Amino acid sequence: MRMTDVHDDVSGLQTKAPLSQLGKPDVYGRTSPRKIIIGLVGLVVVGYLVWTIFLSFGLRPEWYMDNKFIIGIVAIITGVGGAAVLFWFLNMFVEGLPQRASLAIIPYAYLLPGFGLMSLMLLYPAVRTIHDSFANADTTAYVGFENYRTIFQDQEFRNSLFNNLLWLLVVPVLTVALGIAVAVLADKLSKRGESVSKSVIFLPMAISFVGASAIWKLVYAYDNPGSNQTGLLNAVWVNVFHGEPQTWLNTSTLHLNSFLMMVILIWLQVGFAMTLLSSAIKGVPEDTIEAARIDGASEWQIFWKVVLPQIKGTTITVFITVLILVLKIFDIVYVLTNGRFNSNVIANLFFLRLFKGGDNGIASAIVVVLLVAVLPVLIYQVRHFRAEEANR
């Protein structure tokens, strides 16, 4: 062997050796008990301190002089600083492990805090709710499936199920249909006209459900016959159609009050549907449209046979998103009728049973039924999303 080869080998060892000192796992698989212990202790201590501080905001506000500004500042510092220190100790713990274990754990270790928070906020309440649905009103004893038998024998629950079904049949379909119509028609306008029209239609998205309900309550307002009608709908009904003023939200005939509340949700969500569908329509290749025109297809035929099939994925996504929202509808019904006049829905019935009736078992059973109804839609949405991503 030549001396230069030996020199190269030695030089290679010298350049490779320092890699284990750059804050990375030990190349030779050695562990660092000191890092593991410090990392674990640090994770526990920091997690406990952050959790205690955030609990104190609600339990001990006097510690912060009952000042919301001070609480906000402390929350930001604790949240950001605590997350940074938590990940620093987590990194130290991972570095202390053998190389193979460290490389295997790294992808999951940094996702663990996020998954832990999601489990605390989402998974634990869901499991606890399912548990409580098999217990009595104050969750002191198990009653088996008695709560489920009770709710399915309750006429109010069956009416709420039917009303939810009405919402499901009407709102998603009309929202998607109007979103497509607005997107197509706005696309025919000038650039400035398109921007203005889309901005106006999208504007209700910035309004909360409670705020929108308050606005539309004025639209449906009732005044005694002979007096000026402040409600827009009654003003049109009296002055244009010469009818008598109606208490629109108190009328359960043909579920009219439910349909009037559906109008509010459609008004709120059409802007969302329009935005996504407009982007999808603009993404349709122009050459396919031109080819259809050359073949003599009308604009109507181009829309149904060329454009619509190519935006099918986005259409389904918007439909499912609105569908899930409708299954959970609560705010609009609570503000306008609170379930009176045969307008109740599942989410509002749960609220009434829990906070007004004080029956935790029945309320939990109602929520579990809603959860079971939402799960298939969520599973389908996930599968659809994965299929869309695979086809790209």
C-alpha cells in the first residue's frame, strides 16, 4: 500500500469523526443517559408548568389582577416560549438515544405535542361523551342503552332528526348550485366587474352565524297589522302582494320556518362555494372548451359535458364540506327559534337537554347519534381527498 493511500484513509477518519459532535445522534450507536434524563425531566417540568399557567387563567385570574390584557401577554409568552423550550428538551432526549432508535423516533417525536393536544381537545371529549351516554343524568351510575331507547322514543328527537334531514337535502345542493352559477356568470364579466361581484357575494363569509341570524331576524320581523312593517319580508308581502303580515319564524306549516332559516346558511356559504368552484372552472384547460366549440357544441352543452365533469372533484369537496356543516347546525336555530314551533335540530336539542334539562346522559346519547351520522361523511371525504391527490 502506498503512503498516500494510508494518508487518505487517516484523513477520511478525521473528517468523519466530528459528525457525532454536531448535535446529531451518535454515529456509532452509543447512548447518552445524561441527555435522556435531562430531556425527559425537562419535558415533564415544562409541560406541567405550561398546563398550570393556562389553567390559572380561568381558575386564578386574580393572580393577573383580573386584567385580560395581562392574561393575553402572559398567554403569548407562555405559549410561544413554552413550545420552544419543550421542543428543545424533546430534541435533547432524541439525541441521547442510539442512532437507530433516534432516526426511527424523530418523525413521531416532533408530531407528538400536536397529536397530544389534539387528543386532549378532541379525542378525550369524544370518548368521555360516549362513556356518559351509557350513564344516568348525573353520571353516577350506568343505565346501559336506556338513554338511546329514551331518545328514539321521544317525538322531539324524531322531529329534530327529520328537520336535520330537510337541512341536508336542501342546503348543500342549493349552496353548490348557486356557487357554480355565480362562478360561471361572474367569469363572463369584465375583470373589474368580476372582482366586485365576487367580493360582494363572499362578504357574508366574514359574518358569524349569530351575527347573520340577528341580521335576518330583522328581515323576518313582524309588526301588528295596520302599522308600518319594519321587516323586509313582511313589507314586501303587505305592500306588494297586499297580504296580512306574518310571523314567519313562528309558522311551522310545511316547515316554513326551517326553510327560512336555511336561506341564512345558504347566504353565508355561497361565497365559500363560489370561491373554490371559480378557481376550479378557471383551471379547466381552454383547449378542451375550444375543441367543443369547434365541434358545434352550445355554451350550455360545453358547461354540462366539458366543464362540469372536470370540476367534479372540487364540487364533491364543497358539497361534503357544507354537508358536515349542516349536520352540526346550531347557532341559527338557537338564535331565531331555539327549537320552538317544530324547528329543532339535533345540536340544539343536545344543548337544551344538557344546559336546561340538566340530563348529561340523554344529552350525550344525542351527541353520539350525531357523531355516528357525521363519521361516514368524514370517512368518505378523506377517501375522496386521497383519491384526488393520487390522480394528480
